[in-house]
Amino acid sequence: MNKQQGFTLIELMIVIAIIGILATVAYPNYQESVAKSRRADAKGALTSFAVAMERHYSETGKYSGVGEDTGTPTIFATKSPVDGAVAYYDLKVAATDSSYTLSAVPTHNSPQENDKCGTLALTNLGDRLEDLNGDGIPTPSVAESGCW
């Protein structure tokens, strides 16, 4: 009696189709998970940056002038992640004597550029802002967005 060994073409095509369906579901979820972890790092950097701004304010009585060469060590980094080779967010500060806005802007060399949350921002009042519509102007965060 002669037994057939191996797979038929139909069985092989079914397996390939199943793998394709799983990949189309899994890959976007993976990408969102990576974006979420990078966003968490940027939020941590913004929070650390805010602490440094408050420390600067307590020493000088104003928010402006941060990062200038005053003989003290630099109190902030300009990218996120701070110690990584590739920056996924550029950190920026807009400060006056009485207020500041810290921003984490997605860089052009990462998938974060197409992130649904866009630019994240934090103000001296603790307001959390996000750019959901992609126009570069962060607006107050909404809980449903999941960005903050």
C-alpha cells in the first residue's frame, strides 16, 4: 500500500491564508504598542523637564533663561529617548518669565511622525495638550484619546 506524504497545494494555501490574516491583525497592534511605549518615554521626559523648569523657577524666580550658559549643568535634554541613538521626539520649550509650554514633537525619522497623538505638550499649570488633528497646534487632552 502506497501512502501519500506531504501536503497538498490546497492545504498549503489555507495555511498561508491563515498566516496572512493573522499578520494583518497582529502587525498594526504591534505598531501601536511600539508607538505607545515611545509616547510613554516622551511623556516621562516632559514630566522630568517640567520638574527641572520648576527647580529653575525656584532658583531664579522666572522660567525664562533656562538652558542658557549660567555655569550650572544643563537641566534638560532635547530629545526622547534621552539615551537612545535615534530620537523619536524632539523636546522643545517656550518660556516667558511667568509661564512655559514644553513640547514633544515627533521626528521625521520615525514611525511616530504618523502617530495619532502627534505633538504632546505640558504647561506650567499642568495642562496636558495633544495634537489629534495633525495641524501642529496642541489642544487640551481628552481622556478618550489615550494619549496622556
